[in-house]
Amino acid sequence: MRALENQPHAVPAMPDILATCHCGAVTLRLPAAPARITQCNCSLCRRYGVLWAYYPIAEIGIAATSPTDTYAWNGRHVDFHRCATCGCLTHWHPRKAGRETLGINARLLDPALLAAAEIHYKDTAGTGLFH
């Protein structure tokens, strides 16, 4: 790490938070641990078994050693990405230009980070409201 003695107002950078698939081929670099995560019960998310953490697209770094596979239910709103090697669902990315948020599969994070986050339950299969 670089010495900060010559920079009296510099603040040491916080370490990035990494979310990785099982085999490590896909890595997502997050600016901070999620304070809030969402469990959705729609027909797709409940089957995936994911918890979503939402971030501005510009704040996320995504690195993959090979292209991810994608799926868009009925070719609609978002592309769900999964590792082509181990099959872990990693994130979703919006299809509509101008949308600035993406979802990260929070289950790819260290379990201690999940334990510290508040879980919100979204009833997308029914009312669309949060409980």
C-alpha cells in the first residue's frame, strides 16, 4: 500500500467488496457491502433462490474470464447473467437504455455480509409490494 505521509488530507481507500461465482470465473466488484437486500417471490427469482442487492451500474466492476450466459424472460426488461462454467446466477442488467441500476446476486457475497444486511421481501408474484 502506498504511504500517505505526504498527503495529509488523503483517506485510505476502503477495500472493495467482491462477489464471485463458485468457480471464480465471474467477479463483481462492489463499492460497499449492501445495507439492504431484497428477496423477490416472482416465478423466476424464487426458482433462482437469489437475494438481490441493487447498485448504480457505474459503480460496479464486472470481470469474467469467459462470456456469461444470459436469459431474458420473454425477452423483457432485464438480462439475467450466469457463469458459463459453474452456472451460478451472478447479476441482472437492464435492457432499457437510461436505467441506471442493476441487481447483484447477494448470495455470492461472504455470508457475514449477508447477515449484516436488512432483508426486504417483495411480493412480485402478487401485489408487487414490499412486506
